[in-house]
Amino acid sequence: MKKKECPGCAMNVDATERVCPICSYEFPRPTPWLQWVAVLLVVVMFLILVLI
């Protein structure tokens, strides 16, 4: 099971949790546009490396 650290209390919680069960910290949800920007940057960097 994948874990992530809560920035509020430093406990390891399940990676699928949206709220820390210890301190009730709400983990930010990744936004779809940010994921698309990251994918686009990887593709552009790959194309630059291939064309050079």
C-alpha cells in the first residue's frame, strides 16, 4: 500500500486519503490542467532532444 506524509502532523497515511485521519488536514487534489502541462513539457523536451 502506497503512503504519503501529511504536512500537518507528519504521519504516514494511505495515498488515497483526501483528509488526514489524525489532524484532518485536507490534501490538495491535483488539477487536470496541471497534469496536461506536465505531459506537454515532457513531450516538448523529448522533441527538442530528438531534433538536436
